[in-house]
Amino acid sequence: MMLATPLVAFAACPAGQQAIGTNPDGTEQCGPASSGVRSGGCDPATELCNPLPASDIPSLLGNVLRALFAVLGSVALLMFIYGGFVWLTSGGEAEKIQKGKDTMVWAVLGIAIIFASFAIVTFVIDTLTKRV
């Protein structure tokens, strides 16, 4: 059995337009050409553009700290789960029960400290960037 594959001639887009996709028949779909200027008004061909999502230092610092708090919160939650696992698999041994309880208590305290720190940092960053 012979397989036949249709050959489609690809037409180039006219001047002032660029390819934005492909039509179902395999031809290029043309649309207006972008000027290359980013949404922030920066033309990468002529200027050095800021690649960061934050435009000032306090906002950038706030984004980094929020990401750090998210990681720390996840670690504290995992420690809480670990403490529960140790307690459940202790088999009645007093040392393991106490170790599991202590791990869970310290994880809860860690989560409380992380939430309080997040609230303070959010308040300070919002005050510095005047977003209150």
C-alpha cells in the first residue's frame, strides 16, 4: 500500500505581517507584525530591558522573601507530618512517642513564627512601596 502525503506550498506573509499560526490546510496564518516593544515600553533592540517582574528593590525583596516563606512553610508542614508519622509508628515506645510529639509542637511553633514573619514583612514591604 502506498502512502500519499500532500505537498502544500507555504506562502510567505506579506510585508508588515508575520506568521502567527498555521491554517488547517497547512498554510501560514498571517497577522500584524509586532514592533518588538515589550509591554513595559522597552525595545530590546535599542535598550537594556529589566527582565525582573519587580521594578524596584523593595518589591523585588518582597517577592524573594514571600517565596522563601512559602518554602519554609512547606518544610514546617512536612516536619509536622513527620512528627505524626513517628508518633503513629512508635509501637508504644515512650521515647518515640515523645519524639513525635516534640517534633509536632516545634513544627506548629515554626509555622506560627513563619506566619507572623510573613505578616510583618508584608506590612513593611507594602509600606515601603506605598501600596497600603
